[in-house]
Amino acid sequence: MSRCAETEVMPDDLSLCPQPIIGNVECSSQPSMRGRRGGRVIEQVIMATPQYLPRQICKDFRSRYGVSLSYKQAWTYKEMAKERIYGLPENSYMLLPWLCQRLVDINPGTIAECSRQDGHFWQLFIAHSFSIQGFLMGCRPVIAIDSTHLSGPYRGSLFSATAYDADDDMFPIAFGVVSSENYEDWLWFLQKLKDILQDKEVVIISDRHQAILHSVSQLFGVENHAYCYRHVKENFSSYVTKHSMKGKKCKMDALLLLDNVAYARLDDDYVVVMEKLKTYNSDLAKWVEENSPQHWAMSKFAKKRWDNSLGLCWNKSLERS
């Protein structure tokens, strides 16, 4: 029979404490940590820096305490620490009705609504009063809508509606939390958005997700729906790569022609540029004609439009927060 010791890092003073283990086994001299102690060790760090990444946790444990962690262990310790700080995620959902009411009480005019289905959280919509009034009084009549997937144990999607203020900064109007990017959820979110606009006519900018196409057309009118040119250009670029052109210069030339098509201000300019595109490659010109230029080419769009990638910028800011 052999005797060896396994060391553990204690959360109070982070000292190494030997614990004998008797058995016919081989034990490593590498310090280790078990149970919830790892979560307690990093709890204060998580409170100060919620963005503390598992890979950084691995590095810090190795350099400070001589403990080697796998990525999964570090992730588990972070989740343990978050649970100690914030409680169980499912318990937070029970506070939503109270939180919505508090938002309305503190800031009259705020719209904060959550719904349930079969006793479980289903949808959440929030638009602060100052955001509503700020948009109606001082922003361009253009709203970018977009969505991003939520991480965590329950997933779902975060919907956002964003505008530009007078300083050309992002101006969030409303956001929603729903189960997924389906037609029902987008219709629900956009109906809530339309309700707060007080009959103000706006242009909606988005990607070409089928659920968005149908719901925007139904609520705001197809003539008020502009497609985000960035997404259109990405799709065009993929088409060029797969079907037509080879070589970096050829692709750049095709993309430049598409820019000229999109930003042509007058119908006459649009016709001239399209003729150039047809001469360059008739398949590319056909792609443009088949992909609804009236929704993304400036000279063809029926309403006032300012092109932007606002929704994408807003999503990036959320991912960093």
C-alpha cells in the first residue's frame, strides 16, 4: 500500500493544504482544487469584472496559485461564482413582472411588458419613456432592427430597434427578449414598436430574414422597408465567388460596380451604372435585378432613406457589454 498527499487551494488564504489519501494509486504533486472552492476564489473578481474569461482564469490560477485548470473547469468555476453572486438563473425570471412595474413607476411613459406561456417566461418588451420621446422629437425617421442570439442556459434571441440621434450616435429605442427569430416573435415585437411611434411614418432597415420581410410588410408597408446594404453586398460577394469571378481584382471591380449601383442618386445614373455592370458581366446584372434593388438602391427606394449598419453596430456593443 502506498501513501501520498493531494493538495488543495483554500479560498480564505489560498494556502496549500495537504490531505492524505491512502490507496494503491499514484498521485500527482500538482496542486488541485475541487468542489465549489474555485468559484469562491474568483467570486470577487467576477463581481468587479463580469467579462472575466475562462482562458484568463486558467492563466491566473497557473501563475498565482500553481494550479492547472482545463478550460471546462475554469468555465465551471465562473458559473459557480455567478450563481453565488446572482442566484439561480431561473429564479430571476420570477422577478420580471415586478421589475417591469418598477420601470413604469419610476419612469412614467415607459413600456415594459412580459408575457408567459404555460406558466413560463415567453416574451419581454422594454422601451424607456426617454427613448420614445427622444426618438419622436430628435431622431431621423429611420429605425434599424436586428437580433442576436443569447447565451446562457435558456438561449433565446435579443431583438433591438435603434436609431441615430442628432450627433450621429446610436440611439436605442426598444429591445425585446423572445424564444427565437420566428415570424410570430418578430410580428409581436414590431407591433409593440409600432404602438410607441404614435403613427409616425418610419423606414425600417433590416436584413432579409424571411420572418422580418413578412412582419415588416404587414405592419409598416413594403414600401417602407429598406434592406441593409451591408448584407446585400455580402450576399453579392458570395455569389461572385461561387458563380462568376476568380481573382481578387475581378471581385473588387464587381463590388465597386455594385457600390455605384447602390449609391446612384438619380434614375439616369442608375441606368448608366447598370449598363456598365451588364457589359462587365451580365449574370451579375441579372443578380441585381432579381434581388429587389427598390429596397436597397438609393435611386429606386420610394421613401427617404439613410443607409447605415446601425443594427450590426448595436449588436457589437451588446456583445462587448
